[in-house]
Amino acid sequence: MGRLLKLREAHKTDVPATCSVLWAHDGSHLATSCASDTEVLIHDLSAPPPGRSGSTAGSSPVVLRHHKEGVTAIALGPTAGPLASGSFDHSVKLYNFPVGSFQGNVTRFTLPIKSLAFNKSGSLLAAAGDDDGIKLISTIDLTISRVLKGHRGPVTGLSFDPKHDYLASIDSFGTVIYWELSTGKQLHTLKSIAPNYNSDSSVLNTLSWRPDGEMLAVPGLRNDVVMYDRDTGEKLFNLRGDHEKSVCSFCWSPNGKYLATSGLDKQVLIWDVDLKQDIERQKFEERICGLSWKPVGNSLAVIDVVGRFGIWDNPVPVSMKSPTEGVVLNEPHPLFEDEDEEEVLGKGISCYSGSLDDSIEKGSGDFSPISRKRVKKRGPSFDEGEEVLQEIDSRKRRKESENKRGDGEIRERAVRMQDAFQVGFTPPQQGKRRFLCYNLLGCVTSLENDGFSHVEVDFHDTGRGPRVPSMTDYFGFTMAALNEKGCVLANPCKGEKNMSTLMYRPFGSWANNSEWSMRFELEEVKVVALGKNWVAAVTSHNFLRIFTESGLQMHILSVNGPVVAAAGSGDLLAVVTHASDCLSSGDQVLEIKVFNINEATQTISGRLPLTPCSHLTWLGFSEDGRLGSFDSKGNLRVYSDQFGGSWLPVFSADKARKSEDENYWIVGFNATKFFCIVCKSPESYPSVMPKPVLTILEFSSPLASSDLGADEVENEFMMTNLQLSEIRKKIKDMEAFGLDVTALDDEAFSLEVKLDRCILKLIASCCHSDRLVRATELARLLSTQKSLKGAITIVTASKLPILQEKFSTILEERMLDDLKTPEPIPTGRSNGKTAYSVQPPVRLSPMMEKSPDLNNRTPNTIKPQIKSSPATETLKLVKARYSTPENLAQGEDISKERELGSKLEKLATFVKGKGNATSEVTGKDVSSSATGNVKPELKIPINPFARVKKAT
Amino acid sequence: MAGQTDHSLSIFSAAEVEFIAEDEMIEIVPNIRMDALNLLCGDFGPFVPQIPCTVPLWLAVALKKRGKCSIRTPDWMSVEKLTQVLEAERESPREFQPLPFHYVEISRLLLDHAHDDIPEVYMVRSLIEDIRNVRFHKVESGLETISGRTHAVKLKNLSAMEVNLVRPFMARVLQAFYKHDSPEMVQQADTSASKRPQVVDRGPRRDLRPR
């Protein structure tokens, strides 16, 4: 919809003010008002279109000048009039419509009026504003029939339930109250469900019943519109999509199938409510504050905050169902056949539910005399039985419509592939500085100013990071990547003159003028990434271009599809591309490849999993080189080598969110937690000023709720296991390079201890909930004998002799195994090390005292048992056969050095033959437990020494 | 301003109270990377840029002075909260709103050293001043109600600075009352009956004033 809707001026206002627009029920007239104008205008649309409202004589609108101050709200009765207007001058006035003759003052308030609404039959007018209390005024004799008090702030929106049971109201704090009209009681009070505009009087919260009265639309906190159930006030679903800021006003189409919403981001979106999908949009120069569907035909009247209104023809694409289809009209219109009525939500509903909406904003209603009678009949003489029936009926209908919605989603969901995005960027905002790149190291910000921008590079660590002078950017950079050594900037192509440019700025270089730039003709840089001594850019031609730090063009690769994102760290570059069009379910098909630039290899290749119907919002490496992705539904996944390389979900925002209005904008992660900026809705990204502060959140697995009731412990168990496997893998990798792994061993050991503690807790809760088999299984997972004894203590305390027996058997088995595997010290580095040093021999059980060094070795021998399933047990045996006696000599040395006594030496020599074999196995098993690979082991007997010495 | 003006009476000087208050914990956002500090009073850090951590106020101020961190304004120091507190203080003449025990000192230190980290500094400054005035006024008016019958004054939520200013005075007043009320009493059991005749005995109170 490239065409921009032309708006014409109706009200003159210097400052943005809330304006409203209403259609007459037959679509022939349009009423407009403006909060900074005292006039209400009635435009006759049946006359030839006026050049400019108010100026051309022929079709000048009817001007109603009865208010002394700005008109804040207008509402239109169901039949040919009346028109009500409320104003800052505290009065509500009634007029004949469309003639415009003044009928009289309805009521006066002590404070400005903010909102008006007629009920379906036109017999009641609700008015509210800054006063406490909503007045319900009978339009027949203009008496106040009821005052509803309950809101704590200015009431800004009112809507009568089309079935005349309820009135819904919303205040500027975002609180919604359902009132029962017959009693005047508050049925439901939904606090703070809509944005709080208390400090900002220029935006008024609104709400609106669907024309069939089955649901109430309320602006949500997350740039969405939320639907609430008619009877229970429960949240049904929300319409969330491309509004970048809060929705400030909306309007149901007459048949309730479509919803037009306008946001503070100056967009108007048309939604297909059944599909929960936006189908059309238009951007305006100013914020649209009033919307109204034409009761007949496919048109939408809009009015913006500066008092200009326009009519948007065919907001719903002609190919789709008309927004008025299925509405029961009093005069049959050739345009609308009733054949589809069954399919539309009006199924089984009589005229009053299938007819028009009468929200405050629109107030446009088209009522047949019959329907009015119906409504009246439904008044006080409404019998209970019928109500129950009605309820059942409505539930049934809801179910039906839900089913239909489900079908529709699959059938005709408008799917969209996400555009390329730069990791850590925020969208541009007028006159505000924005992030081109934000990571754990620093940020690149840009502020546009008269055609060129100022780009600044800041490091979070002001003590260490280089100070980078800000630069003036004539290219209009929109992408950036930053690391310690430099930053890369790129701009998209903007016409012929302004071609796409890539610029690299090193922060510290021995040569002058070492910054360089590349231009791309007929090609556009989509994303950039930065690593150790290389710069990468993926372009619109699906080229992955790799440059060296000095600007040498090193490699050009073709990637598989349109790029989505890229991230670099060290030697690794991850590139995410689209693999195909979206699936019909709305899921995107993304592919990820990780390249090692220095070695020119590809380390990971595969699909990138996403939560259904979400898009990728972040991609990056942790400090230790693990890859992670974050999607728009708030799920963080980390790549792991487990199961041949898979993505493990480690965090879900839905579970972790403390309040509805928190959005997590992720920045980075490490082994156990991730760093994010918590943004309060409606913002989904941080602003540059004030400086955002990182929040650390722990990983949490999306565990099923189990019968143990120890979710936290279970989560800890999962996470520690994951961490442990990562560390083991790393130890293995480092050993392969012959590096010192002492530190990692320490870490692994403390993790094992942590895991044991966690398992003990789980055993305790298993005992509580009588899960004895699970407890036994957990006991087998314990890595040290000390913990196993702890487990026995636990079961003894919980008086479970069976378990006690079982555990004792496990312990015995372990001890026997220990006796069989006497020489595991050199290889089993990562195992129990300090356990024995901490644990003095005095505390040994009589059984263990038989061999003093048994105690030393226990952890090693336990290890294979812990981590191995029966399958790996057998594998172990197989491996044992093939292993070579490599570490024998070392083992001997160690045992001597330890000076554990002749007994040990004797034992060592005794088991020399088979002992080395077994020890080999244990070591191997430990390291390969993470991946399952059997690779030649490296034996570097570093830590056992060190630790033993330290300890003794 | 009986208690407030008479600093010689206070056990601690304002500076000393401030010194004590510097042990309160506060959240800072460092902009440097630094290992954890292992101090006598505890371990603080490690400090990672942009990641908030909690440190004693003195450390926060020291870091702030060197431009190594920004201090996060505590919750109660937001304009919104302070406005609420001020309103509540004004509405309830008998009781004090719960504020941190060292709110006067903390706010003073933050306003002096970290004014650039506080959103709407001027507003916050004036609100805190107002709150302080209102509360001191309440303390004073509370003092006026002390009479011979009083043998204890219950002041909930009084802050360090406030209590420091009135404590010596209050203690002496009560002591004096006690002494003059019941010279013959050995036990502290003080019945209203024994007090009654003494209420008339207002003479000695005059002597207290000049102190």
C-alpha cells in the first residue's frame, strides 16, 4: 500500500489533541471533533466531495458551536440521532443528527469529560471523565439513572455490551472494570492490563466490545490488543504484531471479523481477528487517534491528532470478506448477501449479536427496528433459565469459533520471512540516539541529524577499552559490529548515488590511516560480523565476503539463502540464512552454518530451531565459544555437542517473566546464565539514554512439572549435567592439544560436588513422595562414595529400609569395583581429586580401611558408573580390551610420590597387568561420556599430584 | 528546634552518623572490570561493566569519585515514591513513614556525589528536604506532648539522623521527669497515681532548657 492516504483538515489545532470521528449509521455523514477545538463538525458525504472541509461553500460541514472548550468525546445513538458531545467545559450536550440542531444539555460534571457511549438501544448514555464515577443517563428524560464509582483515575473509555448486560470502562491507569448494568455492581476488575497513561493526558485508553458481545478488546501492555472473555473476564488471546508502540485506539468492523488498530507508532493496522493476523497497514504522518468503520461498505474513516481526517477505501483487501458481511441490516443492501452469515461469528445468534458495533469511538450503528425491540425485551424481565441457555449457547459458539480459528490459521495465514537484522541493534527513532550494535563489550550508537549521523563507540569497561573519537557519518550507517580491536560499519544501498559501503575502523593500529572501506555496486550489505583478524559481510547477492583486518579481500563464499543474521567471535563465524519459504504453519525455516575462518573449515551446519511462529532476534557466541540463539517468543537455545550436535532450550521468557510487561533483550550468555536488558513494555528494546543496565538471569530448562515438586532442584540437576558435559568436552579438546587442564579439572570437580548435592536433594524429595525406584536410580548417579553414604543417611532418616539396603548394595558394588581398578590415578584426572584429601582416612568405614588408597581412587572408579548407561558399560568393557598399557609407568610414579605406604605399592604392582587396562578405560570413559566418541586419550598426570601434595 | 540545633548534646556528630551510614549497601553499575574485593566487611564484586552489584556506600562513593561506576538510585529515592511518602507524612501527623534508617545520610551522599545518576535530581532533592522538614517538625511537635506522665516515647520508623538529634534531649527530659516525678521511688514501677501530684512540679524543667 504505497499510496498514502490523503487527509484533509477539519479542525485546526496547534498541539496534538485527541480527535474523534464517527460514521452515521447509513454512511452518509461523518461527525468529527477535536479536543482543542470547540466545534463539532458534521460532514455530508453524499454531497460532492468538498475540496477542503469548512472552506468551500457548497459542501461545508454543519458546525456545532455549543461548547466553550475543546470537545473531547462524541457518541452517536443507534438510530438517526442523537449525537452527544462531551467537552473540557464539563458538559454533555445532545444534538439532532445529522441536522445538527441543539437538543439540550444532558448533564454537567465537575471535571472534564473524557468519554461517552450510547447503549445499543440508545436509551442510555454513559459519560465519564476526570470525575470519580461514570454517570448513566437515561436519554428519554435526561435523568441520571446510576453513578458507577470504582475507578481510581480518569475514565477514558466506555463501551456498552451489545447484549446490554454489561458496561466496560477503562481508566488512564489501564484498569478495566466490567459493570453489571442491572445492579451497577463491579463484576470484574482487571488491574493494570492496559498501558498507564496517567502522566500523559494526550493518549486516552479505550476499549471496545466485539459487535457480537463475546469479547472485549483492550489495548495491551506489549504493543498488542488483548481480548477478554465476556463472562469471565479472562484473557482469551491477543493480537500482536507489527505495532512498535502501544495501540492507542481501535475499532471493530461491523461484523466483528476485522479490527482496525492504530498505535503510537503512527501506523494503522487491519487485523483478521479469527486468524489473529494483520492483513493490511498504512503509515501516517501523525498519530491516528480516531477510527471508524463505515457501517455499510468497506471504508474506514481515520482522524489524526492534528485534526485531519480521511477515508481509507478498501482497508480490507477486496479479495477477502467484506468487513460488513454478515451484518443484519434493516434495509437490504445489494452488496451484502446473507449466505455467509452462518460462517461468520453470527452463527445461531439473533440480530442483536450479529449487528453493528457501538463503541464509543465509532458509535456508528445500524439498527433495525426489530433488533431494538429485542434488546428492550432483554431488559429486566429476563428470566433465569433463558440466561443459562444463553450462556451455554455462547460457550458452544465460542468453541466453534475457536475451532474455525484453528483451521484458518493453517489455511491462509499470511506468512512472512524475517528480514536480515544486525545482532544487538535497535530500530531508529526520530531524534533519538540508537544502538547500531550492543554487546557485552561495548556499543556503537548513532544519532541522525540533518542528513548525516554521529556515530559513537563506547566500551562498557572505560578503564580498559580504547577511547574512540566519535565520527561523523555521511553514509548513514545502520549496521555495526564491535570487538576489542575495531568496529565495522555498513550502510544499506539508498538509491544509485548512495551505494552500500562497508567501513572498518581499527582502534589501535601502528600505521596511520588504517581504516578502510569497500563499496558494493548493485549489491547491498545485509549483515556484518567481526572476529579475530577478520571482517565478514553477507550481502544481498547471498555472498559471504571475508576481509582481513587490513582490508584484504580473503574469501567470497556463497551462502544458501537470504541471510538473517551473522555473529562472529574469535575464529568462528555463524551465519543464519533462510532455507526455504515459511511453512504453512507460519514457522520459518532457518539454516545455520558456523565457519572457522582461520582454518577455512565448517564446524556446524544444520537447521536452526525456533519456537513456532517466532523469529530470530539474537544470535551470538558466549565467551567460551558456545553458540546461542534467542527468538521473539523469548526462548534461548544453546548449541551443544550432545546427541551429535543439538540445540538445547535453556531459558524460556514465558516462565521466567515476573510480570507481563517485561521484555528481555538479550546481550550475551555464559555457561550458566545470560545477560539481558529488561525492557518494560511497550518497549521491546532499550534506549541509549539512560544507559541500560544488564540483568543476569539463570538458565532454566523447560521442565515438565513432575510429581516431585522439586522443580528447582530438577532444573539445577539438568543444568549442572549440561555444564559438566560441556566442561568434560572442553577438557578433552584441550588435552588433545596437550594443554594444561588443571583449572578445568577443578571446575569439573566442583561441579560434580554440586551435582551430588543436587542429587541428594532429589533423593530426599523422592523419598518424600515415595518414588523409590527413582531414588535408587539417582543414587547410582552419585559420583562420590561420600555422597552415597549421605544418601544412605537420608533414607535411614526417612525410615526406608528397602532403600537403605539397595543403597548399601550400590556402595558395596562400588567398593568392589574400586578393588578391581587399582591404578586409575593418572587418567582419572577430572574425578574426585580433592575428595579424598578433604576426607581423612580416619573417617573411613572399616571396610574401606582394608586398603588405604582405595579411598583415593574411589571417585575414579565411580565415574564410569555414574555417567554410563548399560550400553556404555558394555562399551567400556569392549574398550578395555583394546586399550594399551600406556600409563603404567606414570601410575607407578604417582603412587610412590604419594607415599601412601607399602601396602599401596604392593597393590599397584599386584594389579599392574590388568590394572592399567582398567584405568585406561575409566579415563577414557570420563572424557568421552560427553560425546560418546572414542579417541586416543592423553595422559597428563598433572593435578592428582598437585592436589595430593597440597592436601597432605 | 530544640534537639536539632543543639549539636553538642548529640552523641554523634552529623559527620559521624554519616560515617555509620556509609556501611549501608547500595547497588552500583561499574564501568570497569575488576576482581572481587575481599575486605574485612565482606567480599564485593567481581565487578563487570554494566552489570549491577551491591557494595557498601563508602565504596560506591569512592568508585564514583574516580568515575568507575554509576550508582543506581535506590527505589525509595524515586520521585514517585518520595511524593507518596511526603503525602503520607503530611497526612498522618502521628506516625512516620517507613524509610531507610539512614535515608537522610544516604540521600545526602548520593545527591552530593552522584547527582548525575539520579533522575530528576532537583525534584528528588527538594522532596527529600521537604520530607525531612515534615518529619523533624513532627518530632518537635511530638516533644511538646511530653509531659510528666510520659515515661516512654514510642517512635516507630524514626531515622538515624532524627533520632540522633533528639535522643540526648529526649533521654534527659525523660530522666528529669522521672527524677522529679518520683524522688522517693526506688522501683521503676511508676503508677499514674504517684505521678499525678508531681505534674504540677514544673519548675525544674526550666533548668533543662538552656542546656
